[in-house]
Amino acid sequence: METILVVEDEVHVRQNIIELLTYEGYKCLEATDGLNALSILKTELPDLILTDLIMPKINGFEFFKMLKSMGLEKNIPFIFLTARTDIESMHYAMQLGADDYIVKPYKADELTERIKTRLWKQKLIDDNYDKLKTSISLYVPHELRTPLIAILGYTQLLIDDFETISEEDKKDMIKSIYNSGLRIHNRIEKFVNYTEYKLGTNQISSLLETAYINPFEHNCIEKIERCFDCRERKKDIHIKFQSTQLKINEKDYEIMMQELIENACKYSVSGTPIEIDGYYENQFYVISVKNVGEGLSIQNVHEFSTANSNYNRKENGLGLSIVDMIAKQNNVQLEIKSGNNHVYVNLKFPKIIVN
């Protein structure tokens, strides 16, 4: 049985709501104001919170801000119920992060349907999160174990035999420890990106407006070439492009390109070329990343993204699955081809029509 916390200072209104929700099969908790509700939340967490806006002591907005400071608003759908009809209040509620805003007077079926919808959406998020935890738990240990072994091994050698190890060997060991630390940081950032894009909670991306960017301007290329696995391969990277503008926020674009170039570096041998081309093709502007060697197929990428793959190779396609998710969110087609010992990963952006 799902539990709903009803926060309402007017007794008859609160009792009517509780009677309706109880009839619909919900368990109800009741609070007379925001402070009373916070006290209840210390002992029991509901599946949804339904609160009035105008209340004594603290109003609904202040109550919601307190929930946010406790981190509870992320897992509990929150609906404002109020007689205020001004657009500013509605916008403010949504800016705070509330899930819905219902104006009094309302019909009983409207209230129950909105509650059912919010609970259903939260269940989808929870189910996806559980699948994601299972998926990540299969891959994280392997990705972190190798660099950790290097860190622990070299530090143990330095502790045990510091006086007898040559200065040159010490420098090499410290460099290996540093690189292993960077690798762990890189992997953690990758898993964070994957998790946030998978759940649709990437804060930086969601706050940035979609804009028109020049994908090959100097600043953009410089940022892209900073990706961890490409530091020793800069001489192998060759860029050729037709000038254009793309409709995408800069952060999403940088992450996609860093992952594609990093992927090309991993699946090719140092000294072999990595070619990045930008060109028009029919109704698309195509950015193509080509390397010598083998890679993952688009099917492998989709399998990882749906958390069904036990594919166990370098990074298990995690980077490309991040690219796949960002591409879908930005109406960009991801295409992976191979042949003649070459792998081509293409991003096909809709061509921008300039008036």
C-alpha cells in the first residue's frame, strides 16, 4: 500500500482529502503545517507528499526548500495544492523542483489521476535506478581494480625498499601511481556521467541551453584533446572539416567527442592515425572518427545501455553508451561501421538551414 503525506492546515479540507485517498486505497499520514510534516518525516517516509501552499509557521515553498536541504525531494514526488492561481507562483513552484501544482477548487478524479501519474513516474525512475545499480555493480570493480593494484603495488615497494630503489625508478613508480590515480578519477567521472544521463539527472547539461556552436573552433578542440587516454596520442590525431554550426549545448558536445576520441585511442595502436572529419552529407552534418583496429558494434552499445550486456572488453562500451544517450537527447544519429581493418563512428547532426 502506497503512503501519502497530506499537509493542510484547514481541518475539513485535510479530512476530505484523506477520506478520498483512503477510499482509493492509499495509506495517509496527516500534518497541520510544514513543521509538523518535518517531524513526521523523521520517523516515516511517504511515497508522495501533497501540501497546501498557504500555511501558518512555514508555507509550502519553505517546507519544500527544507526537504531539498535534506535531499528528500529527489525520491519523493511533491505536489502543491493551492487556491493561488497566479502564474508567478506556479513558475516558482516548478523552478524549485515540485512535480505538480494543482489549483483549488479541483475535482476528485483530477486529484487522484495526478497522484497516480506521479507515483507511476516515480516507480519507473526507481525501477530504472535498480537496474542501473545492478549494471554498474557488474563493471565498476573491474575498472577500478587494475589501477588500484598498481597504486598499492608501487607504494608498497616504495615503503619497503625506499633506500635501495634508484632515483630514476622512484620517479617512474611515482609517475605510474599518479597515472593510475588519474585513471581512477577518469573512470569515476565516466560512471557519474553514465548514471546521470541514464536517469536524466545531468545537472550541468540540463541547466545549459541548447545553442549554436562551432564544433571545430580552437577552444573546442583543445578541450576535447584533454581526454585521459589521448594525452600520448596527440600526434596521431588528424582533423579535417567543413565549417558549420551545430545545435547542441557545448558540454554535451565535449563529452561526446571526448568519449569518441578516447574510444578510438583505446581500440588502436599508438602511431596509427585517428582521423576526425566534419562534412556535409545530404540533410546531415557528419562528424566521423576513424581509427585502425576493431571496436564495438552499435548493437553492443545498445546492449550496454539497456543493462543487459555481459560484454567484457575494454571499458565494456560504457563511453559509447554515454554518446548514444546524449545523441538521442539531441536528435543526433549515432552510426558505427567497420571494414578493411578500420572503425568509423559517425555522429549525424541535422543540417541547420540558415535564412
